Amino acid sequence: MRLKLIVYLVISLLVSSCMDNKDEKSTRSKSNMDIDKKVDSLLALMTLEEKVGQLNMYSDFWESTGPANTKSAQEKFDHLKRGWVGAMLNVHGAKNTKRIQKIAVEETRLGIPLLFGYDVIHGFKTISPIPLAEAASWDLDAIQTSARIAGIEASAAGLHWTFAPMVDVSRDPRWGRVMEGAGEDAYLGSKIAAARVRGFQGDDIGAKNTIAACAKHFAAYGFVEAGKEYNTVDIGTSTLYNVVLPPFKTAANVGVKTFMNSFNDLNGIPVTAHKELQRKLLKGEWDFKGLVVSDWASIKELISWGHATDEKEAAILALSAGNDMDMEGYVYINELTDIIKSGELSEEVLNEAVSRILRLKFELGLFDDPYRYCNEELESKTLGKQEHQQAVLDMAKKSIVLLKNDNQKLPLKRAGQTIAVIGPLAVDKDSPLGNWRAAAEPNSAVSVLEGLKSYGDNTILYHKGVDLVNDSPSFAKEANINMTNRQGIKDAANLASKADIVIMVLGEHGFQSGEARSKTNLKLPGLQQELLEAVYKVNPNIVLVLQSGRPLIIDWAAKHIPSIVMAWQLGSQSGNALAEVLYGDYVPSGKLPMTFPRDVGQIPIYYNHKNTGRPRNVENNVFWSHYLDAKNSPLFPFGHGLSYTVFNYDKLKTNKQKYSIGEEIKVSVQISNIGEYDGKEVVQLYIRDLVGSVTRPIKELKGFELVDLKKGETKELSFVLTTNDLGFYTNKGAFVIEQGEFEIYIGGSSTTTLKTKIALK
Ligand code: BGC
């Protein structure tokens, strides 16, 4: 009893020094300077078991009346009461988090508050487009706002921490998790990573409406072999440093509070146990001060990888490598106390990990008031707010990419038309929410049909044609549907034959991409291709609205269907956003953040590939770098996206021809809107380093800007490159800037040919 009293006195002294800082913003950063001291003092009070407990994160085990009646739930509850749990995931809602927080604060010896983390990936209650879709906007302000809103809603629902942004660059749409990232490019990915971190964390992590972000999955998870989930990764240092790491480094530079490692191995070392990556690079060279959390049970998986013999070795490897927190793996909690006691790991290593966790708790203000994020009234006023709906609508419009628009079928005429809307996704109110939809109400998105019905003055007919196949995980189900459901195709075609224009809404079910959704077949699932072809036969006047969480193989559609709109999964306001774009109230401006292959056999396919020694068919023979049965080019390249208007680029120039290292390179270009609509263009700048000590890509994105242009308007745009933008990482991970010639390209996609040349002496 006396001990408890002393402990509480010390804690309250620590806390009161935080509580002086009532003014949310300026004084809190001052208090940050003292945080290390507070952490050290608290650490000095903790037992070994309590320290290990801080490293332990459990997933929800709570039913409405208390812990679930299973052995593991009872055990977790027991650990919680002993102060052996540092964080929880998958618990949300002000009431729920408060109830559990109360146990940590009031019933444990030291009363250290818990962290509550959750996958708030693209919105909490109000759902924004999936991250890959948002990336297609190239609009960093809108993306930051989207993350801000997610942060506001999540913090109002008792959360302190999101496991986002996912910043894994990936060139492989077979990998289902491409929906969670920003696509294939390191430069665009870095800009978006920064925007998302800033959005979640705001200017002040201690404010009540901000949450800690988490750069994941560190690292190279997007390069899993053959796009197969949880697979091995074997890539060289050049790819690691030039392609994989930049978004992580940017996230660290802009102050992301946490990192999550990944399930894959990297060149033979499972990254959860990768010392070079976590301890040396992240915590060492990059001087990252935040906490590193494992992925779900990834410490335990070191055993399945054949990298650790048992849990004890797994714990030693992971903690030594710099993995601070164990997410739902039970390894640290079961093993670390004995490991430290026996001297197999020093207590300093443990203290370092615990300090990082405690620091975040101090920064979030949890020692001031552990319930500061648990305000039910605020929660009910905040979630799903009208202003949030407006913001995700804005984000959704900007995320749509017009892939093709032959004969200007779009925008739709406002009145006097009969429009046949066909396809199972047209009425689907759930799929647009995508995977990782946090606390969204199921079926709460505005469907395409609802959106279209509330716009324009046309006659709208509807037929679903076929069922939407959700083939994860049952293939049998798909086979069954294939066998039985062809009458709908006939009926839909019949309906289409009576329409002036047909809008076909086809693609993936909302859960066909995401974690554990790797696929080898990226064609339209189920009978949708048959439906498309049958309708085309009777009425080729088709606008295809494609919904999916990844690039799909739509070679037939690209050849035959006049207009194709990439709608991804656009979130709560999906149907409204699409209606505005289809009717031209918003002129599409999105550009692909990921290449669309012609065939799955081209994967991995990406714009910034190497030239090879035999790039062209110069001698008219077979011995050049190509496929016998497919073109080299993609179906739609990175950076591609049309508008209803037309942009023309001209007068690309630089302020000089020759530069020395350290000089600024000023690039300008003239862009004119020569079409019939006001519009917005994403102007993209690429470079090519013509000769390198390590072979260089044929193009590399190094800048972009969004420009609004009225019909008939011309603007001059300037970009400033530094000579750092011309450098790269060698195979030893060293950054170099090499002399020589460089081409600079500007245009509306990665295939632009408008270029000029400079030299670096
Ligand atoms: C995923 C992470 C996620 C975690 C917690 C894992 O399976 O890989 O991205 O944050 O689960 O839900």
C-alpha cells in the first residue's frame, strides 16, 4: 500500500508538470523537451514485467459486458489488470476505449494509460476513396485534408493512433494491397506519404483531434515475389534505396510518430528481425525517435520463416533488430522477462523500446488526461459530419481517371436521353467503401445508380445483368455463378438495345483487393466480360465505369468501348462523385498512379524501367527485348488521364544548358487549354539521366503541378530542380550525383515526348 502511494505521488508529479500546459499548441511543444526526463523517471519506477508489458499490444477481446469468455480473452484481461499491456488495437468508440482505459489507469499499479490503435486507412466513419484512388488525384492538399478528416473522426472515437499511411511502392497489381498505397512511383509516393502524415498528425500531435500516424510496412512488402501475399522479397540495393525507401524516409523526415515493419523477408532476412533496416538505418542513420511496431504476429512468424528456432529466439532477434512493440504475437510478453533476467539481452535494449512507447503516450497527452479522446458527445457530433461528406466528395471527384473518351461520349447530355445503367456494381452501396473501411456503416455509400438518378433529366433504366462475384476465398462460388446466371445477360442486353447510351458499372467487389487478396487473373471477375460483350453487340454506345482496388486487365474494353472511366472505390460519396464527373459538373483531372498492363504476363510493368541493351527492333530480327505475343507498352501508362478539354504543351526550356553541382535548374513550359471546357491538368516533369554508373530508368518523375486553365487560356509554368534531383543511390546505398547529360521531359503523362537537354559538369 505504501509503495502504491509513493508510486502515485511520483506519477502525479510527472503528470502535473505536463498539466501546466493547458494551452493546446505552443506550450505543448515546450513540454516535449521535458518528455525524455519524464520518460526516464517513469521508467525508473517500473518493474521488469511492467516494462515488458508496455511492449505488448493486444487486439480487442471485449464483449459488451466484459472480456469474452475464452481462455485467450481471460488471459489478456488478466494481463491488462496487471499493467502488462501497452496498447490495444481494434477497439474503438469513446465509450469502449474509456472502459478499457479506466482499467489500465485505475486498476494497475502505475496507471500507465494505453494506446489505442486502429487501421484508419481511408476514413473512419466517413469514407474517402481508397488510397490508390486518392493518389490518382495527385492533389496533395486534398489528400492531406482527407487524412485530417480521418484523424478528426478517429480521435473523436477514442483512438490515438492509425496504422497508416501505407507507403509501400508496388509495381504488381496482382498484389491485393496496392489499393492501400500510392502506386508505383517513389517520388509521387513520397509526396503523398508526407501529405498523409501531416493530415493525420496535424501540426500538433498533442491536440485532441490529431492521431499518431504509422509508416508501413517497413520495408519492401510491395515487392513480394509474383505478387503473392506474405511472400519473399529479393531485390537489390539500388531498387531498395531508389524505389522502396524514399517514401519511408520522407515520412520519417516529416515527423511520423511510428513505423510498422512487414511480413516479408528481404534478401533472406524477415524484416521484423532485420537489424540493418530497423536498428541501423531507421533508428540510426535516419535518427527516427518514434516507435516501431511489428505487424500482426510477425515476431512469431520468424519461426515459420525458419529464421528463429522458437519464440525465445524470435523475441531476441526482433527486439535486437529494433522492433519495439509486439502486435498480437504473445512473444514478448511470454519470453522477454526471462530473457532479460538471464542476461541474454540487456535491460538497456528493453528500456530503449519502452521509452519510445512512453514518449508517444506523453506526446499524445495521455498522462495529462488518459480520457481526453473519450468524449461521447464530441464523437456523436463529429462522425459522418456534413462537412466531412463534402470533403470526401471533393476527394472522390478528383480521384476519378478518364482513361478513354472516343467521340466525346462524355460528358453526358443533361436531358432527353434514355440511359441504361447495367452491371451489379451500379447498385452496390458497399463495394465503393473498399477494403479497410474502419467504422463505416455497411452499405452506406451512394451507389452509381442513386447518383445518376439525382442528376440530369434523363430516363434511367437499370439491369444488373450478372451477379457480382466475390471470389475471396471461394472459387466454387464463382464456378457456380458462371454455370447458372446467363438469363440476366440477355435481359440486360435487351434493355441496353432500347437506350441512347449505356453506362456499364463493372469491376471488383470491394473485398476483392486488400490484404490476402493476391490474384493471378486480373480480368473482370465472373461473367462481367460476357455481359460487356453481349451489351456491346446490341448497343456499342457504352461508357464503362470500372470499379476496383487495382489496375485490371481490360484489353478488350480498351479496344472496343468508346469511353472508360476508372472509378476505383470512391468511398461514401461514390455515386455523387461519378454523376458529377459523368455530367461534366466536374471535369476529370485524375492521372494513373499505377500502370495498367495489357496482360498479366507483363507484370511487373512500370514506367520507370531500364532501357536494356536491346531496346528496339533496329535490325528487324527477333533478338530484342520484347514479348512474342504482346506489345511492350502498357494498356494505359502511369500518369495517363484525359480531360473533357484538351491541353497543349509548348516552349519547354531551361534557364541554362550547363549546370554545376549545387545550382538550381529552372525549367519552364507553356500550357494551353485548347479544348471546349475549363479544366485542370496535372503537369508532370520527368528526367532521364542518359549515362550512369548504375543504369538509370528511361524516365523518372521529379516534379508535378496541378494547373487550372480556363477554356482558351495559356499559362507559363516553372519548376525548380536542384542537382540533388539528378542524383541516385548506388548499389552500396550511397547517394551520388554524376556529371553528364540529362533529358527533361514535361507533359500530361509518363509517355510525353516533349523534352530538352541539359548537362551537369
Ligand atoms: C496488416 C497491417 C495492419 C494490421 C492490424 C495486418 O495484418 O498487415 O497492415 O495494420 O494487420 O490490423
